[in-house]
Amino acid sequence: MARRRKRREDEEPTYWLSYSDMMAGLLLMFVIIISFTMMQSKMQFEQDERELQAQRAQLEAQQTTMSEQNTTLTEQEERLAAQQATLDEQKKLLADAESALEEKESTVTNQQTQLEEAQTTLAEQQSALSEAQAALTEQQTLLETAQSTLAEQQTALSEAQAALTTQEETVAAQQAQLESQTALLETAQSQIETQQKQMAELVGVRKDLIEALREAFSGTATVSVDSKTGSIMFESSVLFPFNGEELSEDGGTFLKEFLPQYFNILLSEQFRDYVSEIIIEGHTDDTGGYLYNLELSQKRALAVAAFCLDEESGVLSSDAVSVLRNIVTANGRSYSDLIRKADGTVDQEASRRVVFKFRLKDEEMVDQMIELLNGVSTSMEQTDSTASKAS
């Protein structure tokens, strides 16, 4: 009996030792499982963070691409379409990322629940497993850190969503600006086509007017008609004495014959609506100073213009004079446009001359077209500048 009792007393410590080892092993396995789960969650969080960084890089690349949209309207339309497709894809990626984050939050919640259950179990065994409790407390700290990281990632995702919304608004604004530019170009194109038709008509008018002048003065030896511009030139000796500024008697006689023929053509029903200006120019040779010759040439041009616009002379009708007063100008050119001989020397006699020029409204129309094109270009540049600042 004594031996049996002693044997039983020896077996009881061995039993408790085995039980303690088994519990310690179970706890170690539980700790290993929790650690593995936390490491896997951390790796998944890091992968998500890299994906978010890649998405930010894509957004920055898109902004850079959008700033280059001011090259041409066609390229802007193509790039906007491409950006819209990219935005749709990013929306889908963000939606997938949000879904993945929600799943991770659910997983963390489940892990939190499991951890609380494990804490309850460990609390019951705290007297025997104090070291395991310390390890579990450390895991709780790691879990809180993971939750903080998850919260930061959620904030970053919200910021990315806000940036995406801003970018969508910018794209919509640029689309509206593009439509405005397209409408402006269509309007300008219509105006240009209309003015091109008018210019084509005026080119025909210029040709007919020059031909009419050539036919009218082809037999006059003292009158020369420029076949390209229609300018009429005659030597100043026909009108003025050498170095003189007052019309000679022969000059007055000549103008009385010349002016009615000339102005009857320019002020005829066929051409009068197209003539915007008639210019009388005085030219001298290079004898003497420039300013002296400038004053002389100006006085000669004014003398001819005064003769044209003098109603009392009876050379032109009152109606013709009334029209001419609005379109006739007189300019002195001094010797700024000398005529030279074949050997390059100045032809003094030919340089002393009076020239009648006319200006049609086609030149004014060209100026209007240039202003129109400059206005369209300025508007497009301002729109592109606004779009660049917005992007």
C-alpha cells in the first residue's frame, strides 16, 4: 500500500507538468497564427499603398498630358477622349480599391473579435500564463498600429477621390471651352468665306478699272498708266515750271482735259462704290535738300488737288467735287521714289512727276480679315492659357 501511494504521489506532478506543456504549446500555436495573420495584413497594406502611389503617378501624368492640349483643336478632342477613358478606368480602379478596403476592414474587425475572445480566454488563465499575456499585449499594440495605418490609407483614398472629382470638373470646363472655340472658328470661317467672295469680286473690279483707264488714255503721250496698279503718271513739266509750285497755264489746260476723263471712270456707277481713296502724289528729283523737295512736292500735290476740288473752275460737277472731298488726299514724296535709267543713274526729268493713284476697298477688307484672324487667335490663346492654369 505504501508503494502504491508513493507511486501515485509521483505521477500527480508529472500529470500537471504535461498539462502545462500542452497549454503552453497551444498558446504558442495561437500566437504564431496571430503573428502570421498580422504579417499577411501588413504586406497587403503595403501593396495597397504602392497601388495608390501608382494611381497618383498616373493622375500626375494625365495632368501633364492635359497641359499640352493647346497644340491644335483636333489633338485636344482626341486627348480629352483618351482622358475620359482613363478617368472611367480610374473610377473602376478606385471602386475596386474601396471594395478591397471594406473587405480588409471586415477582416480586421473579425480579427479584433477573435483577439477579444482570446483575451477573455487568456484572462482566465492569467495566473499560469502571464508571459503569454505580455506577448498578446504586444500584438494588441501592433494591431492598433495596423488600424492607424488603415485609417491613413482611407484618408489618402479620400484625397485621391477629391482630386479625381476636381479633375473631372476641369475636363468638363475644358470641353465647354473647346466647344466655344469651335463655334468661334465656325463663325470666323463663315466671315472669311464671305469676304473672300467679296475680294474675288473686287479683284475683277480692279482689273476692269485698270483696263478702262488704259483704254481711255492709251492715245495720250504725256499720260502713262501702270498696267498692274492703275496708277497714272505724267511729268511735272506738263503742269509746273521748273522749281515752281503753281500750276502753269498749260498745266491748267491739261488738267481740264484729263480730270473729267479720269474721274468719270472712277466715279462711274460701275466703279464708284468700290473706290475708297484717290491719292495725288508729288515727286521731285534729287537736286537740293530733302526737306526743300518735300515741301515743293507737297505744294504741287496740293495745287493739283485744289484744282480738282474747286467748284468755281467748272472742271468737275458739284456732285463729283462733293464725293471727291471725302476720298481725295494729297501727299508730297520729295525724292524718296526716284526713277532711274537703265545704267542706274537718276532720270531727273522722269523723277519730277505727279501721280494719280486709287485705293479700292479690297485693301480695307484685307485689313479687316487680318484683324478678325488676330482676334480669333487672341481668344484661343486666352482660352488655352485659362485651361492650362485650371489643369
